[in-house]
Amino acid sequence: MSETIQAAAAPIAVSPSAEAYYAEALAELNRLGLPFLLAGTYAVSAYTGISRPTKDLDVFCKAGDFPRILGHFQDLGYAIEVEDERWLGKVHKGDLFFDIIFASSNGTMPVNDQWFTDTRQIEVFGSTVSIVGPTELIWSKAFIQLRHRYDGADVVHVLLKQHERIDWPRLMAYMEVHWEVLLMHLLNFRWIYPSERDHVPRWVMDELMARLNRQLDLPPSHMKVCRGRMFSRIDYQIAVDEWGFADVGGEGEWRNE
């Protein structure tokens, strides 16, 4: 399901030439006809009314369409690069670029058909495009917690402005393995906007707090684990290299009992 909405605000392109490039890219993506979603700052601005400068476009697609989109722009003469085979490519025109994304860098967020079932359409640079739904937008930003970039404020403001449009059962399902990350963001929201705490359904908080309470009664893991590199590979590298903690999917030391 997709509905057309009036964007609450639009980001500010870094230059007129960047704006012209983005308009050109979105028009070409529409002509290509493969499903894609605009996310990042453009989606945040549309949903929250927050306008800020942006240096690129974040275009989300399914993994199977990733090589098709990159190949199409390559055929048109654009410079392309596969920055990370696991999730990210770029399309360049001189110093300008836009990102093609089909998953998150930590592997928790594959873009699939479900992403296209609850979208909104907006006008951007003369093209009608679909933006990622608020539920998936929160999921896409929940793990961006690096020293030089933190998207927690975006999560908070999407919760504030779009709480009635969030599919809470679906968000809970997305975050099932990492429910503590969701709880972290919801507590952050409650602290920042205490008068708006009821924007988060009571059953969501009850369920997450019940999990936390049961977890407190459990013994710690035998394996020393650091999941911090799901937020930032660099900031938590020392835990894996020097302190004996297992990386996600890796082996580490056993705790001394």
C-alpha cells in the first residue's frame, strides 16, 4: 500500500549542481522501473518536518535489483563503485554521488518485499518517488551509533511525529533478536519527550520490560561477547583484538567462572 503525502519538509542539497544531479538520478530510476525507496534524510524530513543539509541520496532496493540498478547507470556512462558487496554501492557524477543500499552494514536489515507494502509517495525534484515507511525507517536507523554519527535523534523524531503510523508488531518482529536495541531507543524517547510517553503502546513497553526482567535472572554467557561492532566496527575493535571478546559470528574467550 502506498499513499501520496505532502512532505513536511525537504532537505537542503549542498549545491544547485547536486540538486540537478539528484533530479536526474531520480527521474532515471523511475524510467528504469525497478522498485526502489528513498530513505535517509529525505524520508526523515518528509515525516518530521526537520530540514537539514544533505550530501547524497539514500536509495534502497532489493538485493536482486542491486546489480541491475548499478549496471543500468554504468551503461549510461556514470561512474559506479561497489563499496561493500554486503550492502552498498555508489553512482558518481564527478564529485556528486548517491548510494544504492540493499541491507545494513551489520547484516541485520535486508531489504525485502515487505519494505514495499507500507510506503508513502512524495514529490522530490520533479519526480514522484516512494519513501521508506516509518516502521522500516526506524529499523534502518536503529543501529547507526558511531562516534562520528548517531541517528538516535532521527529515531526519536520519527517516533514523535509518526507513532500512529508505525506498525508496532512488525517493528517488534524486525527487532526480535535485538530487542534490547529497540528498548534502548524507546527509553531514550521517553526521557527526551516525557509528556509524549503514551506515543509508545503500553503493550510494547510491557513486553520489552518483561523480557528484561526475565533476563536479569539468567546467568551470564560463558562466551565473552561484544556486539558493539554491530554499531561501530572501529569503536569496538579493541574488544575483539585485545580483550578476548567474540565478535558477532566469531569466537572469543570463555569467561573465568
